[in-house]
Amino acid sequence: MTKIRLAGLLFLLTVPTFAQTVTLQITSEISSKMPTGTPFEAKDSEGKVYHGHLITHPARRMMRNGSMLLEFDEAVKPVTKDREGVYRGGNKIRLLKLGASLGVAKIADDCVDGTIGATKARYVGTAAAVGFLLFMKGQEAKLHAGETIEVSTDRNVPVEVSPGNSR
């Protein structure tokens, strides 16, 4: 009987416990355009203020999206789809810019079609589309004032992320 109790105890010790999550409301707009180290505040439903600073990577050329990490001074950790708690720019704008590059290619092709011929005009259109994509920036990661985020109350405990409570 003691072997069964010991096995049950070992099983309970190996099962990870899940931390509680708290919903916080951002008090001011924050973005990946801001410099790293920019302070921010968030409040919970009881009015407690949580302070922290940003670690940012702004959007860059070649359609690279920006990202930001919210580093809290208190013992809380953001809960996102990303295991590290990083907020990233979305892909909607990236898809729109990809479609716009096809439009730029068509316009460039049509502009030079009569003067240099149809075969060479295709190369001009391709070059215009590639140039358009090379010089377009990706989308910045943003959290507007009043938006809510989920945080776990203990940094050392793994958090179960469900699709409903992440960005």
C-alpha cells in the first residue's frame, strides 16, 4: 500500500501548477516605436497600479514587424501566444502591402509597355514590385490606452495559455 501512496505523491509533485491570471488595463498608449526603457503603467480592477518598462524592437525594412516586451517591476508576467510574453505587429498590413506591390508592378509595366516592348516591361514591373517591398516597413506592435492584457501573478510558475486570453 505504501508503494501506491508513494507513486501517487510523486505524480502530484510532477504535475505543474498553473498561476492565477489578472486582467490589467494599460493607462497610456505604448508602441514598439518607443525607445527601450520607456516606463509604462497598468491598473487592475481593484485600482492597484503596476509599473514597468518596455523592451522594444521597432519595425524595420523588408516588411519586418515590430515587437515589444512588457517588463513589470512587480512579480507578474504577460500572458500571450508567445511563450516569452512578446507582443508583435500583425500580418494584416503585410498582406495589404503585398497586394499593393502587385498593383505597383502592373502600373509600372503599363507605363513602359509602349516604349520598350512587352517583354522588357515585365522586368520593369517585377523590379518595381521588389523595390516597393524592400522599402516598406512592417507594422509596429501597439497597445492603446484602455486595452486590457492578461498577466500571471507568479513569474516562476508555468501559465496555461488559451486562445481567448492572448493577443
